[in-house]
Amino acid sequence: MRTSAPGGHGRVTPLKPGLVRWAVMRRRPKVPPPPLPQRYGIDPVRLRLPLAGPWATVRDHLVERLPKGAAVIDAMLREGAVVGVDGPVLPGAPFAPGAYVWFHRELPDEVPVPFGIDVLYRDEHLVVADKPHFLATTPRGSHVAETALARLRRDLALPELSPAHRLDRLTAGLVMFAVRPEDRGAYQSLFQDRRVRKEYEAVAPYDPDLALPQTVRSRIEKVRGVIAAREIPGEPNSESRIERAGQRGGLGRYRLTPATGRTHQLRVHMNALGVPILGDPVYPVVTDPAPDDFRRPLQLLSRVLEFTDPVTGRAHRFESARTLRAWTSYEEWSAG
């Protein structure tokens, strides 16, 4: 690739490889909007066909690419369930390199989470919700329609709502969403750049010999497909401030302030201190509660989010209205 030198004298200069890649990326076609509407607050699946390959038809490629099987793909094509930018993809449609196709995924059978999600704040850019235990933030695995994102899209009629960060399914409390796609990056950068003050609350055993407050730093590794994260030797990649906020009998109430956001970070750090959070099905021992077992939820709550809005410049401080039942009534929580 060449470019003319300034002044128009015809001199050409080869671009460096990095600039070539940058120039190619700049010319990538814009992804077209989906021709299918959302279903239950869930976007259709989008696939881009490869730029080259041995397939004679779109059907041949989908049969090879998707785990649905040929009979299911054939039925989808007959029913017009696979759609391109110009409409339904016909069963014999020739393979089109680089083309986009969309279809709706089959939703898994989900156990409804029997708790509501509350909206604490909403403007034209931002939604802050107070989610219950057991409700996933975003679709993932077997949790798709029963998620905070899908519920809020439906309830608020905001189909373009997107998450600014993620809160574990078992953790209750504050979670933020961007209303407009063009604002999502600004809100996500708040968390990536550590410009949000986050405060959590937890209930765990009381240990009179545990010296608090203290800051825990460790290296946490989470392997895909393994439910539990673990601490390993090496340079720390996680940091949490742990304080005791109260004590009642054999229970302690703890204030947790993470400086980083590794998966299961607070749960790992509390377990490492010898005071695992009540109701944790992973630390210190992995258990496998039934999908419809909503008893004894994890006693961890995202209590406070404080930040300056990157879009409006407003200073925000939000506080969850939820309580941890093991602290307010341990007998009730324990009995389920």
C-alpha cells in the first residue's frame, strides 16, 4: 500500500505494517442493524459468514458451524427464521462471503427468579438498578430471559439498554446500565479505570483473632469451565479493603471495598481470611444447589456506588435499599 507525499509531487512511501493493519481496520464495513426484533428482551444471534470457504450454500455453512443439526437448520430456513439484510434466507441461497445473518436462539427452560428488581435512578443516559440475589446481570449459559438486562429492557421499554459492568448472579445490590449504545463505553470506562467507589456489605463468621481493618492483595486465577477461582503465587492482581462494621454473637458484619474487580474477588479474599461469606456455594466447598433453591442466599450485597457521571458531569452516590437477612434475622435466613 502506498500514499502520495505532501505537496503532490508524486513521491510514494510504503506504509509500515502496523499502519497497513490500521488502514484495513478503518475500512471494515459497518455492522448493519439487526432485521429481527428482540424477543423477551434478548437480541437475535448475529453471525458473519466467512470471507472464503468450500460451502455452496448458506445452509451448508450453518449446518457445519452450528450444533443444532441439519434437520433443525433446514426447518429454520423453511420457516424463514434465518434472516439476512434483504429478508429471510431461502433454503437454497448461495453462500455469500462476509454476509451477516440473524436468528433467534432457543431459550432454555428457566426457573423464574421470584424476586423483583428495583430501579433507583433513571435518566436519558443511565439506569441504576437494585437487583435481588439469584438474578444474573446479563444473559449467559442457562440464564437468558431471567436476567436483569432482559427484565429491564422489557419493563422499561429500553431495547438498547446495555450493562456498564457485571454483578455476580448470587450477589444482590447495585448494578448500572447505559441507555444509549453510544454512552456505554463512557460508563464502562468508569469501572475499567477504577473511577467508581464501590462498597459492599457481607455477613460472615466473627473471628475475634482476625485483625481488622486490613487490605488483602493477592493474585487470583479463574480458569474457564472451573467454577471456583483460586489464589496463586505471583504479582497481585486484586486488592480489597476489609473492615468489620458490627458483631452479633458468632456473626460479623463486614464492609468490603474492592480496588479491583476480579471474578469472585471478595468471596475469595473473605475465604482466605478464614471467614467465608454465609450462603456461599463455592467457597470454601463447592456445592451444587438446585436451580429452584432460593433459600439461604449468599450474604453479599453491593451497597454503594459513587462516581462522577462521564456523560453529564453530575456527582452520583447510590445506596442499595436491600438488607442481608442473616444479619437482620439469622434464624429466618438459616431456616430458608
